[in-house]
Amino acid sequence: MKELLTGNEAVARGTYEAGARVCSAYPGTPSTEILENMPQFKDSVYSEWAPNEKVALEVAYGASISGVRSMCAMKHVGLNVAADPLFTASYNGVGGGFVVITADDPAMHSSQNEQDNRHYAKAAKIPMVEPSDSQECKDFMRIAFEISEQFNTPVLFRMTTRVCHSKSAVELGPRQEIAVPEYKPNLDKFMSSPAAARIHHKEVEERTLRLEEFSNHCEINRMEMNGPEIGVVTASICYQYSKEAFPEGTSFLKLGLTNPLPIELIREFASKVKKLYVVEELDPYMEEAIKAAGIECIGKELTGLLYELNPQLLEERIFGKKPAPVELGVNPVSRPPALCPGCPHRGFFYTMSKQKKTVVTGDIGCYTLGYMPPLKVQEALVCMGGGFTLAMGMAKGFEASGIKDKKVFGIMGDSTFFHSGMTGSAEIIYNKGAVVPVILDNSITGMTGHQDNPGTGLTLQGDVADVIKIEDVLAAIGFKKIIIVDPQDLKAMDQAVKDANESTVPAAIITRRPCILIKNIKHDIGKCQVDPEKCKSCKMCLKVGCPAIGMKDNKAFIDQTQCVGCTVCAQVCPFDAIERLGD
Amino acid sequence: MADKVTSAILVGVGGQGTILVSKILTYGLSSAGYDVKMSEVHGMSQRGGSVSTEVRWGDKVYSPLIGKGAADIMVAFEKMEALRYAEQLKPGAIAVINDYSIESSTTAAGLEKYPEGVLEAMQNYTRCFIFNAEAIAVKLGNPKCMNVVLFGAMAKVLGLVAIDWEKIISDVVPAKLRDLNLQAYRAGRDAVQI
């Protein structure tokens, strides 16, 4: 039976078919739907949202130590968070097969950097598998588990946005039940002491030699000989692009296992063609190794280091086939993503946009969008959990340089708070930071499409969970004044910021209102309308940055299809020209 | 190698339902025996930003993604987005355009001006089918079904008559929205003349 699946759905299916029993992840585009598709198999596979990627990797690795096949999944930057246990798991080896999925995001559709996680496989000295379509996503999961067990190592399963989010036909198969051996403690293997690590490191180097040999002969590294003129070494989605961009008669060396690279196979392939190309996105990961082995090839000087490729870009960059220039005479204006109409974060950002002496450091989530005009709140953003700690560093920096008129607010969402905001909160209390942490609690992990977290009361598998209250955590850490406010009530929001600013004890703010897009709760939906008689065209309402408000015939106008009646614009209007209908 | 492959690009604004339409399209094409690939974007760009979904079908499709000058048909759910992705079209390609505009956050805030003459520019550039799918959807009682109205027009223009789209739509949309979406599909078909 064939089904149309995205790469992420196919990976979930492959995990199930391979007999895995434990899966853990923290959501992150483009990897999120892998774990979202696991609960359908909950009779055979336990799956969960972990508070962060490091936890996810450790949980999956612990399951492997217990003897079962396990998997964890994350976006590329998530592997930075989880890198610590990965490198040591490489030394220790595995119990049951253990696969770590990284989903890279070339072109940064939804990411803050474009790092190439193939380097992690090399740095951690673990084998890496790269599928190029949905069928391979499913099939390679089984192969990855087998390599993991055969070579006693974690396996990195590297995907990219276009592999994750492309749909193609997949032949489904039955689940393979894997017998789990009786658990016996193995301290030499799993207690990572210096003494053990010295032995393990030697084993890792020997393992790499065996994997190199394996890579030269394994079924997922294969030659397609179509002619002697041009040869292309490629992997992942670039294989699909190359198949369309190169002329008929081109031969391919299609790699599925890309660490260690099959250098002898590449050498053999290179000897069969007159001209050798290496086609890969981002860094010259394969090209450098191939050149280092003394094999001549053409790569990044034509294909480039930045963003995504596609068949047309390859044709243009390799064969000089430029598309005809398009001149329409009219140009579109930019359309950046924006906070949705009714987004609870809008009230907070509007309030902060009026503060003259505050510095706001941001974090990763929908609320990142608050930096854009007209709100323009947040001055620095780096990573998950960085909102509080960047704030701390800036406050200490201002203190050290004698700047006294700045107050620093650090912001992050509820899911991000559980991800890595609790340690930052402890830092603020422990080291006496002049910082107000603000948790923008919309009761969901928003940007990635509504996943539950330790604050929502539900698990990935749909079971009821104990709610961990953010205010209780903050109180336990030592915040003496915790202000909980509805951000859509601008007066209360204003007062909350004022109170936090003037507090003589450590203060924190929780802005609490569920995301307007959450489906299973009843929202107070209505419509706001402008009375054109009362509107004085002052454009104050445009300052809340709502996509539903614009100007029409020199009066404010609210798009009734988009408006949900949150009234933030109405509260801002100095002339009471905006009213919510039916109230 | 891609000669026998047809490429479609669905463009619009996050939240307009391009993904549902690409789902209907891919399931229909797949059930008719075509090799199909589709590429969509999730995450940040969905929040009111510009979005595009690409669907390709034929005897054998490798790449889920196309580049400039490669699409046979575009369906623009919002008219300015047609301009943005016009360079993706092959010479002589078809554009089905919703005569409907959504302010961008920058035009709403008065920072940029929504362009004039969008439809004329597209008509001068390629073969267009233009109608207001939003008005039809509102008449049917739910502006959200504008996406399936556009799909109806697309299906007619594509001429894939062997596929029972009404059955595919019934299979893909939730049962309680089935009748609405079937009406939307039919209204979309009737909205364009080929």
C-alpha cells in the first residue's frame, strides 16, 4: 500500500516499523511533525514532548541504555542544546538502537541561523544517514537503527526543510518487533568516567575505521552509471535537484551514509567519469573530504555556500542557463509575518513600545515578531532561553559602565521558560540582577503549531498531566513580587510594568492569555468597527501593529474577516471611534 | 528529464488555506496514478507572511521544488502575491488570480503603499484568469472557503477531467464542512470560462 507522506510523517512511520519503543523531542521547525505523528502508534511506541532538546536526547538515550530502540528529534539549533550528551553517548555506545534526528533549515525559513549539522556527525564521530525523499525517510530509519546496533553507536539522521516538508508516495510495511534483552547493569560501558572514556575513545577510533569500510559497501551508497562524461556525487534533497538539473547521460553517486564518507567508492566513481561535480547545500562538507583525498572535483565555486538550491539554480550556476528576466512594471511590497489579529502578545508589546527607558531582550517564538515596526520592542535576540540571560548581561554591563537610566526587561514564552528560562531566572536571583523577567504565557508552544508543554496540562499522547505553574516556579526561585496580568487589558498592563519597574524586591511579570488560535477552548470572539464620524485619522490605532487595521479613504478601517474583537485598538483610540459590536 | 512534469505553485498569505488546496490537489493526482511531489513551508512564515506551496506531477518527479521560470500554472490567493512569484512562471504559463487584497503589516501601518495596477501588470505578462473568490465564498456563507473556490477554478483550467475532484474533496475535508466545500468547488469551476 502506498501513501502520500511528508518526510516527517515517513520518519514517524519508519520509527514505528523499525520496532522503536521510546521517542522524545522538543518542537522546532522543520522537525515538529515527526513527534506529532507518533501518538498514532502509542500502543507500541511511547512518545513525549520533552522540556528541551537536551532532555529529549537524554531520555531517548536512557531508553537505549535500558535496551529498547529509541529516537529523539530536533531542529538544527536544538542539537546545539543537546550536544553535550551526544558526544559522550558516542563514546559509551548504545544498548538498543539509538537514532538522533536533526532537521536543518537551509534558507532559514524559520530559524535564526543556517548551521550545517553534518559537522556534528564528524565532530561526535558518529555515523550519519541522509534521506532524500519520503520513501527513504521511512526506509533509512530501519537502516539507521541497524547501523546503531551493529556498530554500537548513536546515529545522526540528518534531514533538511525540503525533505521534512515535501510529500511523496511511500510504500508502507509492517512493524518489526525487536526482542529486548534482559537488563543488566554495565558500568564499564555506561558510567562515563575518565578511566572508561580513555578506553572508549580508542574504541571510537576503531569503530570509525570499521564504519569507513562499511560506508564503501553499504546498500544506501550507490552508483547510477549512465555515461562516462559527467559524474555527480550528491546526497539528501540535492540528489533530487541534480537528477533534474544535469543532462541525460549523467552518472550519479547517491550517498545515504555520509559520515564516514565512502572515500574508496567515491574514488572508484571518479575514475569512471571525465568530470566530477559535488552537489550539496550549505558547507563544502563532502567536497573538502573528497579534495583532501586527492580527488579532483567541482563544487562550491559554482553552487555557493548560502541558502537553498533547486534545479533551476543548479542549471544557472553550473551550466549558465539564466532564466529570462521578468519586468512587470509593478513591484510587490514586503509582507513579513506579523502577530495575528487577537494575539495576546500585542497588548504587552504596545505597552512596552511607549516605555522610553527600557531595554528589552527577546527570545525564540511568535513574540519575536514584536521587534518589527510599528511595535519595535526587543533589541537583541540569540537563542532559546537567552531572553533572561542576555538581559542579565546587559544589566551588568550597564552597571559596570555607570549607565543608570536603563531598565532591562527580558522576555520569553511559557514553553521557552520550561525549555531554558528557569536557569536564567535562577541567575537573576542568585546574582542580583536589575532585570525584570517577563513570561508571555499564551498557554501553548505557538510558533511551531501548538504543542503542549509542562504548563498546559496535557501530554503529547493526549493524557492529562500535572500543570507546572510558572508563578510557583518563580516564587520558589526567589521572586518576591510576581505580577500576573491580562496583556489585552492595556491599563492593567501599564500598571504591571510600572509596578515591576518601581519594585524594591525582585519582580517578575507573567502576561497570561491563551493564544487566539488554540482550538479546544472558547475564545471571546467579536468584531470591532470604526465609526468614521468619530475617527479623526490620527492613526494611533495603527501603532498596535494589527494586520486587520489599515486606512481607507483617510479613515481607520478594520477588516471584518480578520478582526476577532480583541479591542486593543479600541483601547488605544483617543476619540472612542472604535467599538466592539454587540457589546 | 522534467519534460513530462507539470508544476503548479500556490501562493498567498499565511492562514488563507493554501495547504488544504495543495492537499486536495496531491491526493487527486496521486489517486489518478501520477507520481506527485509537494513542498510546503511551515513555521514562522505562516503568521500572516507570504507563503507558497509547490505541487509537481508526471510520470516521474524528482524535485519537490522548482525555481524561476519553471511553473506551468500559478494560483494566487491574494493578488499582490501573484506579482511576487511571477518570475516562477514559464513563458506563457497560466495564472489564476483572486481579485482580492490583504494588507501586509507594513501597508496597514502606513510604512509602505500597496501597489496599484497589479492585475493589469499580470494580464500584460501572462495568460490570466481573474475573479473575486472572496465574494463567492462570502455568498456561500463562509469567507474561509475562498481557497476551495480557487481550487475549483484551478481544476477547470488544468482540465484534469478524469479525476473525480468532488470525491477527493469529500475525503479530504472534515465531514461537517463537506457540503460547503463542494459548493465552493462548483462555484469556482463556474467562475472561469476557458
